[in-house]
Amino acid sequence: MRYATIGTSWITGSFIEGAIIAGNMQLGAVYSRNEKNGKEFSEKFGCVPVYTDLLKLAECPSIDAVYIASPNVFHYEQSKLFLLHGKHVICEKPATVTSAQLIELITLAKQKGLVYIEAIMMRYLPARTLLHKAIGQIGDITTARFDFSQLSSKFSELSAGRLPNIFNPAMSTGCLMDLGIYCVYAAIDLFGRPDSIAARAGFLKCGADGYGSAIFDYPDKQLTLTYSKIGQSVRGSEIMGTKGTITIDSVSKLTGITLIRNIDNIEESRLLIGDIPKPQLMSHEAAAFFRFAQNPRGFADEIDEEGRITLAVCETMEDMRRRCGIRFADDIK
Ligand SMILES: NC(=O)c1ccc[n+]([C@@H]2O[C@H](COP(=O)([O-])OP(=O)(O)OC[C@H]3O[C@@H](n4cnc5c(N)ncnc54)[C@H](OP(=O)(O)O)[C@@H]3O)[C@@H](O)[C@H]2O)c1
């Protein structure tokens, strides 16, 4: 399968390296708004052709698929363009801003017999299966807290008076869309949709949410979600049950997972998964994307399940944004 990329930042490089590890996928072209940028990027990955015209890339007959890693606000239009031109699409998280956009694209992909999935690492990691199994070993779970607080590498730029994309609400981004999404994804993937939600956000001068928190209520449990782009957590996440606890260092990568079981008042601790380099983590989503694209009908159940959870997360984040007062241009349309 020959694929193209949109976006020339480090995350696209990690995906390309992940796709090399996964095998079967050849980078066929890169897109950049800027020829020089595109060439510099392409040189790192085999000097593939550079496109500066997105329509021409979408029309290119030798490309079967695209990986999209542009700012969030462009995901919907770019995904739609490539689906309409018969290309499979894997798009960075969040796949779309609104659930209406997501439903439209999922429907379009189905009609055209194409694959359209969100590039959210945790979905395809072997660690996800381990975590689901571990949850069955800690008794009744009443409490969990998911945290993703990481001081942004762009914070100094923001402090110096510039406006990096990641803090620019016009790019449909901010802390919930960038980091909070992983906490929401973990909560919904492990425990389903909550019965009710409370959510608050802290806003920066630029208008973006810089940090926030939420409570997800279920009939038998309560989850707390915290996320920040202007503070660094060192404790990670925790799931607490009557017979033990699971700690998770990174909720986005599902790494540093420890199962601590309390058996007859004796604590037994086992590291289930350590740290894993980013390209290795991304190789799993690349491998799944390739597998699905080879036989979309054969994998229809898995693709549908992926679409259902992506939609549940998207709808939940829409709800959270309403409660927090985070409003993007696409929310108002
Ligand atoms: N899965 C992960 O771990 C992970 C990590 C980081 C980011 N992401 C996701 O990846 C996406 C990109 O994030 P990022 O931090 O890499 O964004 P970014 O650096 O702001 O932009 C990514 C690329 O988009 C293009 N671009 C930048 N500004 C643009 C604009 N105003 N209009 C059109 N194109 C523009 C640039 O490529 P050219 O200049 O070459 O056109 C740039 O390299 C986001 O959706 C984010 O959530 C995921």
C-alpha cells in the first residue's frame, strides 16, 4: 500500500517510522504547504515526491492512502477530500471536531468501501488488551483517576507573546482536544459511556483551555479526569478496586502499567508493561490500518467498533466542551 502524509512535524516522522516497523506500507508522497519544508522533510524519508497542492495529491493515482497530521481544524475537510478521491484515511486524534462531521465521514468511507480510522495509539496497542484483562483482576472498581498533564514544549513560545497552533482556538485545539482526549478515551474504552458528566476548564489569555478536569459518574463508580498543558504530572493514572490497584504512567501510550494485587493482605506488584519508543507504539496503528485497507469488508466489525468508540469519545468531548464553555467555529456551524 502506498500512502502519503499531510503535516511535516515530528509526529508525522514517528508515524512513518512506525509504518516502516509495521511493514507493507510504502511512503509514496508528502504534502506541505511549502515546497522547501516539504523537500527537507521528504529527504529524511527517501526523497519521495512533494506536493504543495492537496487536490493534486488526492487525485494522484499511485497513492492508495493518506495519514493526516495537520492542525485539528483541517482534519474533516482533508479527510473528506481524500475519501471522495478513493483513498483510505488514517487521521490524527481528534479525527474530527464535531460528531456530525465524524458520522458523515464514517458513512462516506463505508459507502465507498474505504477505511477511515482515527490515529489514536492506545486503540491498537497490545497493552490495551493487557489492561482490559488486568481490570478483571482487581475486584470491584469504584474509583479511577486518569491524568495527562504535560508541560507543553510550546509554552515558552506562548509566554513570549507568540501563538503556537496548539494554543490557538482557531485551530480547534487546547488542552481537552490535545491531552484530555486520552483520558476520555481510556475512561470510555474501559468503562463505557458515563451516566453523567461534570467538567470545568481553566482558560489562558489566548482563549485556549490550558487545563481542565471532569468527573464521570456511573451507577457503581466515579472517575476523575485531569489534564494540563501548563503543568507536569509525575504520578500518572490509577484504577482502584477492592482487590488491587492498577497504575499507569502514561495514559496516552499505555506504558508503565503496574498491577498491584492485595491477596490476603499481602501486596503483590507486577510490571505489566514498561516504556516503549514512540515509533514502535505507532507501528500498531499503522499495521491495523494496512490490515483493514487490504480487506475493509472482512474487517467491517473491527472498523465499526473503532468508529463507535471514536464517536462516543467525540460526543463526550462535545458535551464536555459545552459544559466548560469551549467553543470552536465548527461547534457553532
Ligand atoms: N498521536 C500523537 O501522539 C500526537 C502527537 C502530536 C500531535 N498529534 C496530532 O497531530 C496533529 C498535528 O499536531 P502538531 O502539533 O504536529 O501540529 P502543528 O505542528 O501545528 O502542525 C502540523 C503540520 O500542519 C501544517 N500546518 C501548520 N499550521 C498550519 C496551518 N495554519 N494551516 C495548514 N497547515 C498547517 C504544517 O505542515 P506544513 O507547514 O509542512 O504544511 C505542520 O507541520 C494534531 O491533530 C495533533 O492532535 C498527535
